[in-house]
Amino acid sequence: MSIMDQFASQTGFPSLTDLETALFACTACPLRDKAIGPTSYNGDPRSPLMLVGEGPGGVEDEYGVPLVGPSGQLLDKALARVGISRDRVYTSNVVKCRPAGNRTPTVEEGEFCAARWLDAEIALVQPKIIIALGSVALKYLYHAKARITADRGKWFRTRHDIAAIATYHPAYLLRLTGEQERKAKWEVVHDFEAAINELKTLAPNWNLKTDPPPDLLTLYADRREARKQSAKTGG
Ligand code: SF4
């Protein structure tokens, strides 16, 4: 049995819908206390390309989906440069509940949450390529001693035996200025191009772009409203 099949057989979830229902009820760690609720995924579960970020911020917590706030908008711009729209990839996070104050989740928080949820998502989606966005995703998917500054742009196999490449998280790019910002943004575009080139071999028939791309905030407006009501009633 392949490593991927072993992961798949261990998930216990027949479908992503079942996984999402269980995820939204998760209270397994203290991060849940300060968040509106766990955030799920967005995009197309049939996609051969999965993006994995670190953890949700305030806008993501409101909408219940990853990478739709300022970081997500910068990510969308970088992806658009290389001909990718977010509805044609699958996006998720290592950690599902927003750490208070929008801090970056710790490696330990990542290990705890991803072993329950992200592993199961990966087993169900079975992407051909994963792009790890930032240090927390790189450390979880690759190994704890990996460093984003040293390892970005290099191919590795994830613990699920999937081809992966790491690049900077958009939240990091938002903190940069001047030449540092310009250089890092080009490196991200370069890493996305490397992933696209691999996909040409691994999934030649998958169309990575919808034109015009759908607005994610509009797509998830109903979920946002439901979470708002649920927060009000303490549900
Ligand atoms: S962070 Fe993950 S493990 Fe912790 S409560 Fe949220 S979904 Fe559950």
C-alpha cells in the first residue's frame, strides 16, 4: 500500500463534506476558544494543485475559509501573474482556528491540528503537487528543521509522499518594503512557475484559470453571515 493510500485509509471520512462537518465542530485545542470557529478549505477539490498556508487571520475567521483577507488578495495577484485563479486550485491551512492577535501559529499547534484535519484533506484530495506557503507549512509538510529562507524554491516530498515546493507566505511579503519586497515577490512568482511546469507533466489537462475569476468573498458571504449569527447566539 502506498503512503498516500495509508493516509487515505486512516482518515475515517468518506468525503470532504463529512470531514468539513466534523471539522466545524472541533474543540480539540485552546485555539478554538478565541476564534469564531474552525476554517475549512476553498477552491476545487478535484484540482491537482494544493496550496497550504499557515493559519487563518481575522477575515478568514469571519468567512470560515483560508486566505481571503489581505494576504489572500496578494496571493491572488501573484497567482494571476502566472495564470492561476483560486477556484481552480485547492487552498487550505495547517492550522484551522485563528490564533489570537493574528499571530503565526507555532509548529506544535500545526502538528496538533494538521494531524487531525490537513492530513485527512490531503488523503481525500490527493493532489499531484503541493505549494507550502511559509515556514509553518514547510515544517509540517517536510521536516521541523526546514527553513523557509534556505528551502524555498526547492522540491521535496511531503510526509504524504507528494511532490512539493515551498515559497514565502503572502503575510510575510506584506511586511517587506523596497528591494527586499521586490526580490521576494519575484521569488514567489518563480516558485509558482516551477509548480506549473511540473503540473504540465503530472496533470496536463487541468485548466488552472477561470476568466474572470470568481470573487471569493461573494462566494462565501452566506457562510460569513451564518458564522456571525452563530457567534451572536453562542452556537
Ligand atoms: S486549531 Fe485545529 S485542533 Fe484546534 S480546535 Fe481548531 S480545528 Fe481543532
